[in-house]
Amino acid sequence: MPPQYFFELLDPDSTHDYDYVFCGAGLSSLSLLMRMLQSEEFKDCRYLLVDKDQKKVNDRTWCFWEKGEGFFDSIVHKRWDKVWFHGEGFSKQFNIAPYQYKMIRGIDLYQHCLNILVKKENVRIIFEPINSITNLKGKGVVELHNGVRFGARKWLFNSIPFDPPKAEPGTHYLKQHFKGWFIETAEPLFDPSSNTLMDFRVNQEHGTTFVYTMPLDETHALIEYTLFTENLLQQEQYDEGLRNYITDYLQLNDYSIKEEEFGVIPMTGFTFPERDGNIVYIGTAGGQTKPSSGYTFQFVQQHSAAILRSLLKKGHPFPPKQHGGRFRFYDNVLLDVLVNEDLPGDKIFTRLFKRNSAQRIFRFLDNHSYLPEELLLISSLPTMPFLRAARRVI
């Protein structure tokens, strides 16, 4: 049962203040707000959560690897201990312990959080379109489409990317775009104990393209057709890619499509703003998407926990950057290789998985690896394409 919401009519000619205001009711706002409400220091503050969407549909699925129990472990829809990788001339199943690969459905996260939030007397939820977010006399202020304004006495957290990233010298802008089908088969087909993390055997005519398959049980799975390119495709092209993969590689003709999802994630070395006065940017709007891979879920969790620690210890929500230093350099180099087509993306990932453990690759993509193993990863790739890219991005 979806949560119910009640709010009073407000005077549009005045500003109504809360301690903390959250613009956007997606992953990043909910991850941070739920953590703050669990903290003794912040549990009695007054909060406002604003979004135009009431979050009543399953609009996305997050799949990610994780060690041990995570903050949202109670709503994990499915988990796997083994993953397959397929590339040209190479296929291998990896046992990924101590990691597990996990799936959380968007609707489960929204309902889990909102069902808790609506019971909090110090939390107000408004589902209305936002006209603007501005600084007014040192205060973050959000104005709704009806003219009603709300101010943040302390901090306004914004996860809504109003403007696309702008071009910067030495940076690139790719998109990770994908379409997924949740399918059901008439007969048992899938092995629910393992998923396919990446399958690059598909046609690469549009650029770096792969499919991942997440079996939920023997007759249900999520099939996702994914690209790392500068331009989007027509919807029919995604559908054709899905149909061809299901027919050619799953060898399946008798199935029904139960749900569809579509998404676009920025992959860029652009320096996203951290703040504008008392407005703090979080989520993708705050640069928490991994530039070279598009992974977001775990970086949002790490950022949310780090913001809370920073508020508790330093009184401000500005922890050290997650995508800085040498990891930012690695991201920019890989993006440069992909944009300039020095080496096709399918060849890069196939070489990585052929010559390294999944655990080492996961640590690297999480920005948790150490220099010696980073050198091992780098040495498993052809030298010249990455050397040329490194010279261009320095």
C-alpha cells in the first residue's frame, strides 16, 4: 500500500522555513535524510522533502556489488554470489566473495523510505513541481510552481540536475544509456544463482555496447541493453538490441515483457559544483556518478554517510571528494580512450576481466584499490592507447 500524504494550503507571499530542505525524493535525498533521522544529533530537526513525482512506479533498478550488509539491505530484491563475463573469445564465471551482487528496485526503496517518513512529525513531504532553487539572503530557498517558497535555516540539499554539464578543457561527456525488459518465460530457463554482469558479444556498431542479465528465478529476469556513447538511440534500436540478444544468446522465443525501464546517466570528468552558498549538491547533480562507469548507488551511499560524519564532526556537509586525485585521472583517461576510439570499450573490459580477478576490478571501480594493484590492472591493458590518452588529459 503506497503511503498517503496530507499538507495544508500555504500563503505564497511568505517563506516557510525548515532546518533542512531536500529537493528531489530520489536515491540521494532519501539515503541522506534516512541517515540523519537515525542520528541522535539530527532526529529532532525539521525537514522538508520536495519532488514533482509521487514515486508510485518502479522507474529504475539499482544493481551493485557490496561487502556485507548495506544500509538498505532489508529491501534487496535479489542477490548473487557469482557473475558471468562474456567478451569476444572469452567467457568466465567469477565467484565474487566477499562481495555480493545485489539488486534493489526503485519502488521498493521509495515505499520503504516514504512509509517511514510520513510517520515522522518533523518531516513534511510535498509532491509539487519546483520552479527554482536560489540563495536568498544567505539561505537556500526553493520556490514551487504555485509560488510558495520554503527556506532552509541550515542547508538545502539538491539532487535535481537542472543544467547539463558544461564543456571543460580536457574533459569529455559520454552517456550511459540503457533500456531494460523484465521478462517471464514459459519454461524454466535461468540460473538464479548467477547473473551476467557484462556480455560484450553483441554488435558494437553504435560504440561500446553490452547486455547484462539479472535472473530473479528460473522464469524471470531483467535483461538490460546498455551503451557508453555520446548519442542516444531511437527506442526501436534498443528494442531490436534486446530482441536480438534474447533470441541469439539466450536462445529464447517464448517470453513475455512484464516491465520496461529506460535511463540515461552522465559519464563525464566535468567538475560538478559542490555548493552554492547554503545549497549543497548531492547525487548525480553533485558528481556522485562514477565518470568512467556510470556506477552511482554505492557512491551515493558513501557520500551520504560521509556528509553525516562531516556534519557531526565539523558542522558542515563537505567531506573529501570521492572522485578526486589519481582516480579522477584514471576516469578521464578511460573516457578519453573511449571518445577518441583509441581502443574499443569491449576490448578494454575483456582484457581487464581476462587478466584480473573480479574483486580487484570491483575495488578499482569503487576507488578503493591500492597503487600496486592499480599498476597490475593498468599493465593488463595495451600501453599506447592509454599513454596517448594520458598525455591528452594531463
